[in-house]
Amino acid sequence: MRRILIYQLLIALSVSFNFFYSNAQEVNQADMPNIILIMADDLGYGDVGFNGNDVIITPHLDGMSKKGITLTSFYAAAPLCSPTRASVLTGRSPFRQGIFAAHTAGMRPAEKTIAEILKQQGYKTGFFGKWHMGWLQPDKVESRGVYSPPWHHGYEETFATKSAVPTWNPTKTPKGWNSWGAKADGSWGGSIYIENGKPVTKNLDGDDSRVIMDRVIPFIENSIENKAPFFATVWFHAPHEPVVAGPEYLAKYPNLPKAKKHLYGCITAMDEQIGRLNTFLKNNNIDENTLIFFCSDNGPSDPLAKRGIASAGPFRGHKHQMWEGGLRVPSLIYWPGHIKKGTVSNAQTSTNDYFPTILDLLNIKPNKKVPLDGISLKPLINGDVNIDKNPVAFGYQRLYKKTELYAYINGQYKICIPEVGDDMMLFDLENDPAETNNLALEKPELFKKMCLELEKIKMSWKASREGKDYQW
């Protein structure tokens, strides 16, 4: 009887998977590139060299931009962390998943992630850095969110924190920091590192980006030894607050104010670790078989942007806002030997697109009954920089502070409720990227049409999160 029940369960699981993704068995082992998703935390559009900042030192990211594709109109799915992260792994709006803000939910078990799919294809899967889509310790009940660790979502090897940590000495409260996570004894009272389900105590001093990369490299080495393709998700904490840089990185910016030294130094330290990763891939002759995506999870931190420390470049606003500065983020695609060097594309792309792009590259066709919000960027990778602009909708909701913000971009036009207390506005991003001229009254028909389109999308989101897409 027990064997029958187990067999029935296996069939059910198989049916559930195939309901979401068909033709998974058709992937050819020879056509399985290694894939790395790299994401910075609160990195503003204007805080990297490849987007025009001539003060910050980011030679490795700048080099990847010169040899890969720079995406100048790339959007995070939300103006804050947790929702965007959910979109990266699923290709679906976070509002389909019930992840409206930070610390408010966790990744639902029924959502199929790219890690789950690639694991079934024979990939080694590893997660490293800031998870922020659920608790990591089952017995530590917290006031918000749910237990939903990365190893429940397709990752075999994990080294993760629930949320933010100091970017230098991640187990210690930084000097002068008296906000969340601070402890009087000097230890860190916020998130801790959990490695494969257990708290970590060793190799946690110094630069946090280096701490993370020290776990990424052995994971890749193990995959090479086992002659298996790998999928690594590397989500740095840098440059999220508490943003701290070590002495050698502060010394690189002698003429900047203290706070900016720490921000820029922290970003430079992260860039250094990305360079370390690329050197390792090249030295092991797998760089041309490794596809890397890089982006930020949202715009620059509110307090740092308001003080002129962090920058959204030419765009208005910052994290937690629907202005371009909160949504449009630095992004590039790097795949030596496969991408035309120095490609720049202003195609409208987003974090929703990673999932369908990877499926398309591996010839895995998603079931059309399950809505995705992204499009495949395979044509862009193959050289078509003028791919069609896919309409993208964004949401951020935190009702206890009366926060309910939306944005919708279709072609050159964007409607949005930029900040709490604002009405819906209309902007022409092609001619007014800084969003200075609200066209809602000048173009009433277009404004009405786009508002109706957004409402239809919101209804689709609601249907998804209330169970339409899930098989129980």
C-alpha cells in the first residue's frame, strides 16, 4: 500500500511539473551553458562606470559591458528587493505570487523556479547571498513572512542570509550604526549566514562580497570536477545599508565625503569579486560556456539618494518609488564568444525576462496556460538589439502605511503613481526620461487606455495569486 501511495505521489509531482513546463526532456547536453545570475542590492543606475560614472572604480563590470550587452532600459519588477527577486526566479510578476513588499511573504511552493527546472535537466544549482523571500531557520518564528528557504526551491548548495547584513564584517554592528540590527555588544542582531541549513561561524570577516564569492568558487569547482553544468545565483548585499567599505577600498577615494567613500568602496569591492569570478572561469576554460546576467534589484537607497550619496543617474526618484530612478537599474549580459562586443540596447527589458530567456536558450517551452510576464531575450543575445518592447507593469503595496503604488510602461509611454499621495500620471519616456511633464490631461484618451490595460493586468495578477495557476 505504501509503495502504491509513493508511486501515485511521484506521478502527481511529474504531472504538476509538466503542467508548467513541456518538452523539458528535449534539452541536449551539448547545448547546456553554465548560467550565473548576479544581482547587486540597491545599486543605482548612476553608480557604475559603464553607465557614465567617471569617479567610481568598477573596471570589471565596465569590461563586461564593453565585451557584452549593456541594457540601458532594463527594469526591476518592483522598486524594492523581495518582489524583484521573486520575478527573477519565476518570470512572473511578484503580484502573481503575493509578494507585495519586503518581509511580507515568502516564495510559494507551487511557483516553479528556474533552479528547479535546471536541476531536473542535470544542472548543479547553488544559491549565494541575500535570499529575502522567506525565513531560513524553521524554528525561529518571526513576526513577518514565512519559512521558505532556497533549498525548497531547487537549490542544492546554499549559503544565504534572510535579508541584509553589513557589507564589511557582516557579523558585527558597524561603528555609528544605531538602526535595525544594531546590538550594544557590537555583534550583529540582524540576519546571519545559513549554509546548507546550518548557521555559519567561520570565514565571515572583512568584505562581505568576498565572503560570498569564497563559497561560489568551490561550488563551481565541484561542478567542473563532476563534469556537470551549473546554475549559480549570486545575490550580493552590496551596496545595501549598512553600507561599509574596508580600509583598502576607502583609500581608493581620498577626495570623497566619508559616506560616499563607503558606498563607492563597497561597490568597488563587489566589482573586484566579479572580476575574481571571471578570472576563475577563464583560467578553467569555461568562460565561453558561461552566460552571466547582471542587474540591481531596484534603484538606490532612499536615504542615500536623498543625501546625494547614491545616484539614479539622469532619472528621478529612488527605491520605494515608481519614478524611473526606483525601477530602471544597471544591467548587462556577458557571454564571451557568443555576443557581439560592445552591444548597447535600449530595448525595454526587465527582471521578468531572465526566466523565459533561459528556457528559450535550453529549448524548454513553458505551458501557455501559466502566464509569464517576461519575454525571451534570446534574439537580443543573438544580435537583434531592436527587439519589440514588451509592456511591463509594476506594483508595490504595503497597506499599513497606505502604500499602493503602480506603474505600467507600454512603448514610449508610462503611467504611474510615483509616490504615496500622488495621483496616476502619464509620461513620455522617449522625450522626457526625467519625468518632468505629466501628460495625463494633455493626452486623455491614451491615459484612459493605459489605465484600463493596467487594470486588466492587475486582475490577471489577482487571479494567479488566488489559485488560478496552481495545481494542488
